[in-house]
Amino acid sequence: QVQLVESGGGLVQAGGSLRLSCTASGSIFGIRAMGWYRQAPGKERELVASITSGGSTNYADSVKGRFTISGDNAKNTVALQMNSLQPEDTAVYYCNVQRWSLTYWGQGTQVTVSS
């Protein structure tokens, strides 16, 4: 099992910045990728950004140029720096870990961007 602890999130005005962090513990051997998804009310959960253990990154088109994902394999952490936040970024953000063929989720952290 993998346990995920998220931190960050909160309320920010449009144009502001927030940083999300996630730390994995437990059975961490074999983690292939870590990332962040988000789910807004009434919408499906969507990928925001991900990073593989080799450092390859992937971003949703809607956040390219504004969000930056980073990972630390030694500490089993992943962070998401979010700049130029917009009201449409408001959602619950979930940390995600891919380990072997399994997927693990954090409990979610609320990000609210006011206009």
C-alpha cells in the first residue's frame, strides 16, 4: 500500500499563486510516476500534470505555461507550482501515484480562485 499526504491549496485571488505538495510513504518501491488531477463540481476528474520517475513531464493544455510539476525521487515527493491562477482552476486537486500496475490517490485538497 502507498499512503499519500497532500499539503497546500487554499483560497487565492485570480492571478495569484499556490503550491501543492504530496509525499508518498509505505510500499514506495516501484513507483513509476506521480502527478496531480483535479475535479471541479459537476465535472469529471482530469489530469493536470504528471512526472515519471525518469523526469518526463506531461501537462494539460489548460495549464501549460502556468503550472510546473517537480518531483524528488529520493524523498518520494511531488510538487505542483501553480501561477497565474484563474477561477476556472477552482477544483479539488488530488495527488496520484502509479506503482507497478496500481493507482493510488490522495485525499484531495481544495483550491479556490476568486475573481
